[in-house]
Amino acid sequence: MTKTVIVLLAFASMLGAEAVSIPTMNFALSAPDTPGQLVSSLNVLVVLTLLFLAPSMVLVMTTFTRFVIVFGFLRQALGTQQVPPTQLLVMLAMILTFFVMEPVGTKAYEDGIKPYIEEKIGYEEAFDKTALPFKNFMIRNTREKDLALFFRIRKMQNPQTVADVPLSVVIPAFVISELKTAFEIGFLLFLPFLVIDMVVASILMSMGMMMLPPVMISLPFKILIFVLIDGWNLLIGNLIASIK
């Protein structure tokens, strides 16, 4: 470690640094002497909390829920058990989520985070401007019935604008809307594969082969049909098209 620090210092001096200081970290617990120290400590606590909750925020504020549930339904409908693997389906859902949410994240950064880093706006304004693109996205993909449900639970008046809808109401309403949409798509996915299973089961029964599991025979046909219609392309294209 000492050698590494020395090398870094030498590299910095080669670049023409006039003064190089090694940052220190103090983990001692003590009462703050000034209000500024308390604010700094609270800011660090907020940042650490946000980093801890980041995976959960991805689940509830993006389209990840819709993607991963639909992919799970697809695997169940095909009857392929653990193929594709769960890790692969989760990663595919994550990649598609980043693809869909990139414009929203870029707008949030340009409107809120970047001006705050440049010290052009304050913390509260930066938070509101950063959250607004995500709020607009969630409201566009949330049913009015689900929003009304949580407004009734909170006993709040109906909002007049998007700014009047708090995040504490938008997020749960968006989640249950995504669950409903994902289950609807999953039901539509199951229907054609269910028809194949029923046809194969009827043929086996007519041939007197009742001891042979129909899934064993229908599985190759389901995979073949899914490949022939270019199922992944069709499914992902329609999934992304369903997002407003």
C-alpha cells in the first residue's frame, strides 16, 4: 500500500502538481461542534441510505417489474424449467430497463443533478427537478384507478396537476399497475402454449398413451414454434411498445 501511494505521489508531481495532500478519514464518534458539521453528517447518512435502497428503487420506479415477471411467465408457459436461467432473465430485464429508462435518467440528470453540481440551484429544487421526469414516467404508465385507490387511503383531495401527486402515492400505484399489466401479458403468453398442450394431450389419449406425460411431447413443438415466429424479437418489441 505504501509503495502504491508513493507511485501516485510521484505521478502527480510529474503532472506538475504544486501540492499533493493525502486525504484522511476519521471514524471517531463525537458530538458536532457546529450546525454545519451536523448537516454534513446527515448528508452522508442520506447518501448511504440512497445507495442501500438503490436496487429497490430500480424495482419500484422503472419497468423492471414488468419485464422480469413477463419473462418468468414465458419460461413457465414453455415448460423449460430452468432454461433460460433466472440470472440471464434478470440481466435481460435489467438491460431492457436501462434501455427504456435512459431518456428519463438523462433528463433527470440534466434538469436536476447537473445544475446542483454546478451550484446553480439548491438541494430541494434539485431533488424536485430530478424526481419530476421519473414521476411523469410513472404517472403515464399508472392507471387512474390505482392512483385513486391510494388517494382514498390517504384521504387526500384529487390532484389538479402532476406536481400535486406526491411520490409516496405515485410509487405504490405504479407498482400495482405494472403487476396488473405484467399478469395480463403473461396470460396472453400462456394461451397459445396451453392450446399446444391440450392438442398433444388429446392425441396421446386417443392413442391410448395415457402414461406418457404430454409435456414431454409438447415441449419440442412449443420451442420450435417459438423459434419459428422469432418469439424473443416479437415479445421484447411488444413489451417496449406497451410502455408509454
